[in-house]
Amino acid sequence: MGNVNIPERFIKAVLKNSDHGNESYSEPLKNILKIFMQDRAGCAEKFKDYKKKKSGFSLCVAYILSEDKELEKECKEGFDYFCEYLGDTFVNEVATDLKYDSGLENEDIKIFKDYMSGVSDENPFEQLESKFKLAYGGRISRKQKAYLYFEDSDKVHNIVQTGFLCAKCENVAIAEMGMRFMEFFTKLAPLKILSIASKLYRVKDSCKFLKGRFDKFIDDLNGIKVPKTYITGWELLYGQSHCRCNEKRKAIYEDILKRVGEGNMEDDAENYEALEYVDIRKQMAIHRNLVEKYNREESVKVMDEMFMDEYIRFIRVNMIDSKDQQNIDKMVSYMKGELDFKEIEEDINNKFKSSLENCEIGYICGVGSKEYALRGLKVFTALCDINMLKDFYTEFKYDIKPGVFERRKPDRDIYEFTERLETVGVSESVIYEFLCSYTREELDKPSKQPDDEFAQRLYRYAKEGKDVLGNLLSADDREKIFAIYQTGLLSSQLNSLVKMLEDSSVDVVKSALDTIKWADHEEILPFKEKIDEAEEKLKEMNKNTPVEIFKRRLKKYSKEALQLQLSKEAVSRWSTKLGGKPYLPLGEEHPEEGMYLLAQINFEEIPKMQGYPEKGLLQFYIKEETCGYTTRYFSEIIRDESKLQEGLPEISDDDCWPVIYSELKVTYKKIDDTPSVEDYLLDEEIEDILSEMFTDHHEKFEMTSQYEQERISNKIGGYPFFPDWGDPRKIDPDLLCPDDTERLERGEIILNEYGEVSFENEWVCLLSLYNEELEGLGDIQEDGNIYFFIRKADLEKGDFSDIKYHRFTY
């Protein structure tokens, strides 16, 4: 059986690991192929047993018939069966697929089936071509339309690969069927068909499609008489798309390019027709390479023609009156250098749509000569805003080569890009704002060492003495603050940094003052009066920010709370602390196995708070893995180490997630804490205040987010912070049964996850901890928050027998 060639790559790639998730390689096919390796006759019999055969079976059979050249001699019965199966099923599979996906009617399908079956010798391509549905979006190339039928799908991949393999079969009838299939479908979408068929020659993905398999594929295409124009077009498409992956594929592309670039007069017409089928963007890149490597004047001409063709199409799409041929001619004259930019500037401002829907002109600017490209870029930058400029940079980045632009990788060349903007006359303020808005780096303090490439470019401008901050006086706050923190420490920016103090935004003034503090004392001395005025102004401004106004409106609902400051420091066993060894007198049992001391509060040493006991020690134990918890309260505190347990059980990381890494000393700051905007008891009051303050939802969201962020701190008492989806104590009226609704209206207690809720007997937050506030001292899983709740009445009585634990995770 050594002549049976069913390589592992087929089993693992063709029927299983298709680029589009083809799952047709099922258990039945595994069994068939395994048996076929050893027993051809047994394989055919096994194949007959499966009553339900999917499209993958036809692909499998086509592969067997095309690869096993000895099958007819050694297993005539199996060979005949497979040929009969394929002849009966494949035409119907293609017809069914066409019927549902292509837009062809029943009478069209019959025409196609007659052709495929050999009933009619006339190729119906011309008759059916116009009836295919068009895909959404723009054209693929100037020669080829984008057919809906050729959107990538498993079914399309199956039938294309099956048809290609049929054309290679030894059986004449099957081969003719495959040849008819390939003749029709390569006319419909040649490069797409060949690209799908080429996957049969790949191990797993395109990176393994190297020289030997590439040559075998081309030989097979020639063997089944695929037109040379299509083959050359596909070679160029594949080569240009993959030439940068590795040296072998680069060599493939160079060979193809050389054949086209050094072709004789007879080949030129066919080669340039082949290029007409290539995706326009890739076609442009190929022509650029032909110009650079082979000085092909024809390619220069084609590039300029394509540029104008695409440029005019862009104008027609984006001009308000695209039928105004006079304006279009005027724009083309500018592009050819026959008019100055000033002569079309009014048309650009008045006759283009106010917001461009795409950056199509971006790639148009990358195709023609340097002169065309720069003129096109100037038009684009005159039309676009900062966001459009960001989109343009994301998609297209260019570097000047001899006479042309060359595309680069998406994360490089910000220096070259800004130089191009300068070349076409984009203002400094636009360039600086672009750099500030595009950067992914967030700053909250002055920085001398920018990490982000955009920040580095901005910093370099400032080092060169450019007035970066002066050009950003009209920018948004986020851009101003970033630029202040990134460049404000340079003496070249000091004058404009002081001007920033006159800004009406609190955040900008604060950022400017923070940065000035780091400046050289002698340099800021001349501005001392303005700085002092700004500091006084900032105090007044802070009083009138939306957050401060909101706080004042909520002040009547404020509660006393202790804000906790944490530090790594050992304390006595009976002190208030987080983590460490718990206070545990002799004779007391340790909580259940795996419980971990989260915190303990010694009421005798914390500042007095209304409604809280003034003596005793309360402990909180948790087991993060199970959300288990328990609490202990000792009314009397023993301060004699000899009467406390020493041999406490060790808690390993396997037993419990170590929320607190080590023993933490607690110090306190007494605050008046205002409620969370999600507090369930103040829902209506808070909503009324917000409605009075804001009509814009976005502004309300921004303010409440800032307000909650300022409130977040580890606390004893006060109000906890709740994320946007609400207070877990709240009763959802939509989930209440009628009896519960009536009881709630009468002020009676009803149950929720904490046991009970009523307005007479509310649950208050006893302790709240937040992962973002632990700052490396601990870790609440999943960036979570921890809360302990107690009834208000129980807290006032010093009854800690019923405490509820809640852990929120994002």
C-alpha cells in the first residue's frame, strides 16, 4: 500500500483546520481515511454504510480520486463507486449552494446543472454573470466585481476545493465535470477561486506554503488548463501579500515580479491584464515595485491612471453635488499641478460633505508619483478633523522612496508621518493635538522620560524650541493636560505654561500648577504674581465644580466614617489591623479550617463615632475561594500576651486566597462621608438632584464617575462605593410578589440576600475594602470590593451576631 498518498497534512488541514472553521472532518471521515490507508475495498464498503453524507465527503472522495493514481488498477470496484458517488452528488451540491447563496433563480440553476453535467457544451457564464448578487462594500479590483457568493464560508471552500480536485482526477467524466466547474467559476472570480484551491497545498496556514508546494500548485493549474492570465494574477496577489513573512516566500514573489518586470512585448499585455484582477491596493504596491526594480514606464503610467480613477471616485462619493463635472475637472486640474491649492480651497470647504465617512483617500495618496501623493494628502488634511487624522494614521503610513510612497508597519514611522504633514502645510497646532489625542500613554504627573512614541515626538518638538503648549491653548482638556505633563518641565514651554493658568478648566489649571512646582525657582520668579493669583483662583474654582456642588447638595445625608491608611508594620495582637495573626484568647477555638483573618477593629482605640460601641474587638474572617466568612466579637479585651494563643494554624495559599499579603497597621482619618449615587435608601433624592443639575446624560455620567472615584477608600462606617449596576441591598420592585409589595408599603420587613430589608431597619456598611486602594498590599480577586453589613439597630446595641458579607467582582 506504499503508493497510497493520503498525507497527514490533508487529514489535519484540508478537512479540519480550514481558515474559516470548516468542521466537516468528522469521525466518519477519520474512519474512512484510516481504513483507506490499509484497505481500499474496505474503505469503499465503509463509505457506503454512512447514510448521512455531508459536503466534506465529496471533498474527501475527490481528494482520494485525484491523489491515488493506482486506485483503479488495485480496487476497480471502489474506484467505480467513488466516481459514481461524486458524479451523482457534486453537481447537486454546487447547484444547492448556488440556489441559496447566489441569487440565481431555478431556471438559472437548471442551465448551470446542464452545463456541469455535460448536457450542454455552451458555457453559460455570459448568460448568468449579471444575475449573481453583489457583495456589500466596494469593488475588489477594476476588472473583478465582489460577488456575494464568494464571501468566505465553509460551503464555498468545500465546493471550490472539490471542483478543483475533480479536474485532476483520472476518471475522464469526473475530470471533465471538474474542468467545467473551474472554467465557469474562474471566470466569475478567478483569484478568489485559486486562493481557495491553494489551501489544499498548505500544511496548516499560509506560512507553510513554501516553494515546492507553490510550484506543484502552479503545475496543477497549468495541467487543468486554467488560463495563464488568472494564474499570473493569483501569483502576484499571493506573492505581494506574503513576501514579508519569510525568505522563501520573498523569493517566490521576487521570481514572479522578475518574470513580469522583464517580460517581452508579447507578455506585457497578458501580464497587465492579470494585474487588473488584483485587489486595487495590492495592485498599487506591485506597480510601485515594478517601477523601483525594473523601471517600468508602463507601471508609472498605470499608477497615475489608477490614482486619478480612484481620486475622482472619492470626489464623486464625498462631494455634496457629485454631478458637477466642472468642479470635478477643477479638482483634477489641481492634482495635475495646473492649479494652486488656493484656487480649490473654497470648493473644499463648501462643496465636500461636512464629515467624511471613510479614509479612502488615504490609500489613494499612496499610489501615484510623489507629487500626486502629496497633493492628495493636502486635500485630505484640509478636509479631516483630528479623529479622521487618527484613523488615517492607523491605516496608512508612508515613507518617501524615489518618486513614490511605500507602506510601512502600523506601529512605526510617526516621525516620517509628521514630516509629511509638515510638508503639505498642516499647522503645528493640528499636529500637536494629533500627537496628544492619539497617544496611548496616560499621565497624572510631570514626566521627563516619555515612553510612548507619540509622546516622544511631542517632547522632541518642545526640545527643538517649538511652542507646543502655546499651540494647544484651544485644545481639549485631555490634550492640554497630557502636553503639560509631558513638556511643561522644559524652559521653552514656560511662558505658555503660565498662560495655561488662565484656562477656565479646574483640571488644566491644577495640572499647570503641579508642573510649575517642579520648575527651576529662578525661572518662575518673574511669574510669581500670576502663579499666586492662579492658586487663589483654583481654590475658588474648586468650590464651584459640579462634583463639589453635588457634595454640598448631599451634605445633609453625610455620615461619620474612618478612612483607613495602611502600612506594613507589626502591631500588637489586640490592635486594629488588616491581616496578620488574629487576637485569640486561650480556650477559644480558631474559626473553621481555611479561614483567614481579613481585619479586626478595636473599638477602644479608634476615634469615637456616633452609633458605634466604645469597647470590644470585632474580627472578620473570610475564605475567598468559597466566599465563606465568619465574625467574632470579644466584649472584653485581654492585653496580656501570655493569655493569648500562640500556636495558631498556618493558612496556606492553597487553603485561601491571600487577600492581605502581610500584617498591616491601620491609622485613621475621620471624614464626613456622602452617599454613593447608587445608595438604595436615597435613590429618589439623588436622582432629583442630578436631574436639576444636568440635562446631558454624558455630563451627568462624567460627574458621577469622578465623584465616586474621589469617594473610594477603605473605610469603617460611612457609605460604600457601589458600581454602576447598583446597591445589592436594594429590593427590585419588579421581582416582588403582591404580598411583599403590600408589606413593604406598610413598612414591614421583607427578605433579600442579606436576610431582611425595610426602611425602619436598614442595613449599614460596617467595613468596606477596595482592591484598587490596597496598592500592592493585598489583592481582592477579580479586582473586587468587600463589604460587611449590619443592621443599624444592632450596631447601636453592640450586637454583632448577625453580620452579612458581600464581595463584588468585575
